[in-house]
Amino acid sequence: MLQGRQRYIQYLRGLLGGHLPAPGVVEGKITLGYGSPLPALILGERVPRFEIPLPTATVCDSFGHQRPAYRGLLGHAWARAMCRGWQPASPEILQSWFVDLAARIDVTHLPAGPVSAGHGFELCQQAWFALAVYSGGVAFERPAWTQLGHQVFETLLAAGQAGGRGTFMTAGMDDNLESWWHHELVLLHAATSYAAPRRDPRWQSFLQKSAEHHFAETQPDHASTQPWGIHAFLLFPHTISLADQMIHAAVVQGGGHPEAVSMLLFADALDCVERGEC
């Protein structure tokens, strides 16, 4: 087992190297390989040039599957790449993606108290829209976008604190545990990428409680073969070993190296760590 955060960072960079996801289309849907500028910049490699698709495009993984977080993950990866110096070929089209994402956020319908696990799909979608819009606001210097993203995450934190367990939702007897775990990890990844830079004691306390909860109660490789939330476990020495399971599952699922979604999640974790925010 790898020991220490720096060894994990080195290992993740090795996984990214030589296997950058390429932009692609599956059954008329664009893949998350379009997010390749972020891992390329992290590795110091040449960023591939491509035309930004219109925001009407549907986003999928390498297998053609659609998931609630994918559109937000792609937008967030693009925004973080811009913050690292990427100059997209069509900035006006890219900006229209963030306009579209902001329009999909509905703060008024986000619950202020404990949330049942049955709302996982909607909550994940809103959280990742919010992260993308927040990051897009930083990249394009649009304070209204960063404030909108901030509102969503403040609501998520309130819901998590109300539950008192280090989770964003509560599961009942009839809820599928693996589905609940999956949605919790997807939410945790977005929350860590948003909250770690802020150094807010409320968030730091919640992230620690959440990482400890998953370390004690969750089987991440049963919930997903994608490394959602991996950098949350790198925050704390006593939860860092959980990253082993997540890396192994991602590599096996990808047939020896991670597929596009896992690559972007690893890249996002590295981006966070290398900025000194984790």
C-alpha cells in the first residue's frame, strides 16, 4: 500500500501520463475526453486543440452512459484549465456553456434540512452544476456565477450539518445502500473541490467527518469504479488508505488504465492538491 499523500500524488501523475483522454463522440454524444486540457496542463504536456461543442450537446462517458454529474464535471474541468492558462479556440461558445449551466441551477428547490437518499440524483446534478458555475465565474471573472455556486454549496453544507453523520443525505430502510454511497461520494468530490480552497472551518470539519464516515461505513469500490471524492480522503492521514481501493477499481474498470471520467477526477484531485488547497 502506498504511504503518504505525496506518494499518492506521484502515483496519480503516473496514471495520467501517457493515457490522456481524447475528445470523442459516442452515439452522437460527446465524451468527457473533451476535458483533456486539464490533465494535459497538470502534466505539462501539449494541450490538444479542438472546437468546443455547442452546449446543446449531451455529455457521456467512454461507454456512452449519461450521469447527473457529467455535464458539470466537464464544465468544471474546462474552467480549471482556463485558470491554469488554457486558451480555448472558441471562448464565446465555452462561455455559453456556463450560461446554460447557471440556468439549470434552482436554489429555491434545494432542501434546507436533512435530505432523503431518494433525492441523490437531483442533488448530485445541482452540486456539479454549481461547481462548474463557481469555477466558471472565477475563470471568466463573473462574480454573479461564483455567488450562485456559493449559494448551492452553503445549502448543501446546511443539509449535511443537519444530518449530523458526515453525509449529505440520510438513508431509510428502503433505500439502496450502493446507490446512496455512490451519490454521497459524487457530492463529496464536488464539495471538496469547492471547499478545500476556502479554508472555512465549517467545511473542514464537515469534510473530515464525511471522510471518516466513508472510511468506517462505505465500500467505495462497491458504490462506483470511478474515484469520486478521492481527494477528500487525501486530506486526512487516517483515511488516506481508502484511496487504494478507489485507484484499483478505476484501473481495473479501464482495462489497465483509467477511462476518461476517472482521469478527469484524478486530474481534478491533483489540481486541488497542487494549488496547496488540500
